[in-house]
Amino acid sequence: MTMAQLATPTVELLDLPQAELQRIVVTALTEDIGSGDLTTDNLVPAGAMARAAVSYRTDGVVSGLQVLEAVFREIDENVRVERLVPEGAHVNRGTTVAVVRGSARSILKGERVALNFIQRMGAIATATAKYVAAVDGLPVHVIDTRKTTPGLRLLERHAVRVGGGRNHRFNLSDGVLVKDNHLVALRNQGIGTVQALRMLRDRIPHMVRIEVEVDHIDQIPDMLEAAVDAILFDNFTPEQVREAVRLIDGRAITEVSGGVRLETVRAYAEAGADLVSSGALTHSTPALDIGIDFELDSDAR
């Protein structure tokens, strides 16, 4: 599938929270630079200026330009980043997406961290766009999971939105998702499923939805009796999803998770689920090949 075949996402992108973005960037730069860049500081003249082109070496979706800017701003407020394409643009191999101008020392110190971020985010956005394209025309949303790189969830989930997907709950305090291990723990205490879910409803804020994971169709009647808001089918086949959706008959939101890959996502969507979630978007997507190429630039400011 080429970039030309992928539709541009029709989502409104919000800026990343600046305080959290800065915290992530500072942590990464501190890790990478340590007490100083021995090579750059002892080799590159302090007054040398440079122009650096940020280019995609493969087809992909652009994501992370705001993070790129934050990296160089943290190192040197005089470094300037010019965006040449918008966030979420589908570009072909060889496209320059941004130009960085300023102190050669500053750019060299930030290039690896900047690339690490945009290669990761671009890969996730590109993968998500392919999943979204695969279910085009069907009333279903592609969503992510909490299977993200520790400390980078904010950026990785932003990349999912850039690719046209949607986000599941951000963290454990962001929503209720009852999994099989929760129910096993309750059964060990002699508490039945329906009783437990009704108890849960009484304890959480009234605006919070309850989603429950099931791994067998015969669990669904209990979920409907407990009036849960959403039911997650864990590792169902498309045929099982179709039967489960028929049984639920619109009385709860339906989600498919487990075994969802690019090759299977349309079959699950065609089975009638409202949501299709894939951890592979964030935990198994290889980084994109993106480069920062330098040339001396006496006019860089």
C-alpha cells in the first residue's frame, strides 16, 4: 500500500501538553548527553553554523515535529526548526519534512534524540494509517492499548491519533476495564460476576463507563444482566465476534482485542464490532528510516 492510497486523517490534532513534553525531552537529553558531548565539543568550532534537512528515507506518515522542535529548543533556544509539511502528512521516500538551522554543535547534540522520537512516532502513525485504511467504509474505530513504551505513552498515543486512530484509556485511573484476572480474584472470595459488577457500578463516579473483557461467548449474558457499558472480546475469531455482536444486539459497545493484525483487522471490523484495538500499533512497529543530513550554512541563524 503506497502513501498515495492512504487517506489523510480527518482528526483534529491537539498540541502536546508542554510541561509533560519538556519533561520527556529533558529526560532523553540527559540520558544521551550525560556530562557533555566529547566528540562535538572538542571537534566542531563553537561558531560553526549549520543547516540540517530532516528527510524521510521511506514512505510514511509524519508525526513528532512538535517533539523535534522541543528537543532543539531545550538544547539551544536560538536553533530554528522550519516545518515543511503538516503533522499527519503522508509523504514519499526522499521528502524533506523539516529544516533545522543554527549552531552546528547544538544540532549535533540533539540529532539522535530528535530522530529517536520522530522515527518512533512516524512509525506508529504510519502503521495506524494502514489499519484505518484497511477498514475504510465500515462503521468501526481503530484504537490503541496500554502496551506502550514506559514513559513515552503520551507521544505514542499522539502518533496513533495522527494516523487516524483513537485512544483507549490512558491509564488505570482513566476508566474501568474489568479483566478475567479481576473476576478470578473475586470468585476466589465467593463473589459472583453480576454481583461484583453491580457493586462496582455503585462505587465508581456516575460518568465513568464499565467495560468488561470476556473470552467465551457464554459469559455475555452475565454482562448484559449487569448492564455493563462495553464488552471486550478477547482473542475471539471473526466468526465468534459476529455471533457475540448478534447476541448483544446493541445493548453494549463491542470491542475486539487480541490477534488483531493488519491482515485480520478488516475481517474483525466486518464482523460488526464497534471498536478494534491492537497493541501491535505501539509495541511491535519498527522505527521508520528518517535521517538528518548536514551542510554548512553561513546564513543559518
